[in-house]
Amino acid sequence: MNTFNYRRKHKTNYFEGWYVRLLGEENIAVIFGITTNNDKPHAFIQYTNSKIFKYYEFRLEDVITKDNYVQFGQNILTPDNIYIKTEDVEIDAIFQNTTKLKKSLINNSIMSFLYYLPLECYQEVIYLDGEFKQGLKTGNIYMEKTYGRKFPKEWIWIQSNSFPLTIATAKMPLLFNRCGF
């Protein structure tokens, strides 16, 4: 299973987002996201560091997705690199020495056996850890993806890349009933 690819599970009332964390001289978080909600379907790039927060919106017609590739306008995200160029933000980084989650038939995802249940939201870790290089700048990378029909109202996610630890809990109903776990 390719955890990076755009799943496009539903045509309406659906979201999918790729979260990238770049930890170096700056602490940068970027989300490439697509929403097909009925109110305002669009794609977006959300960027934040310790100084600014930016939200760039794109028409769905300006989105290109294919194997291991997402492009919004001229901005590109792949498992190997990120390229963003706007009036405020410029990133052109490659990813290397990445660590993926070990998978098995039962543990096919960070969600373990829950991945196989009909949930409203799913979470995938693309890279637990890795390095990025942007010119002379280097640092660590983490990448994940979230997709589904509805984000949990309550959740906690704790993860450490310094030692192996991931703890997560969420209040999410199953799609076929209103019982949460």
C-alpha cells in the first residue's frame, strides 16, 4: 500500500491532507490539503513557522495528483521533495535517509487493526523520521497524511522521534453507527 498517494475515496464531503514538519534552523509545518466539502471545495497549502501563518487557496482545477505526486499550482509535494513558491514563502527541499513505519498484514498502518474498520477519518505516517536538505540548510523531517469524511472532535497524538514512542487516542464514531471508541 502506498501511503502517500491521493486516495480520492469520496467525491463530496471528503478531505485529504499531507502534513510535513521540517525541523532545522526554523520549525516549519506545511499542510497540502484537498477538501470537497459542499460549501467550498478547494485545495490549500497551510504554512506556519514561529513568525507567520499563511493559508493559500487553490481551485480544484489547479490540482494535479498522480503516483507519488501532488501539485497545487506551481507548488509540489512528493515523497522525495517539497517545493513551495509564493509571495511570502519559498521552500525547495529534498528528503533523504527516511524511516518508514514497519508494516505487516495486521499492522498495515499507524492505526493498526483500526485501519480495516469503516471510520470517518484515517491517519497514515509516511515518514517517522528523515532528513531534509535545502541549499546549505539541513534538518529533520516527519510526514503524515489524514483523510476521510470528518476529523475527530477530540484527539491526542503523542510521538517521539528521539526514541520509539507513538500514543494516540480519538473519539470517532464508526460510519455505520454513532458508537465511538
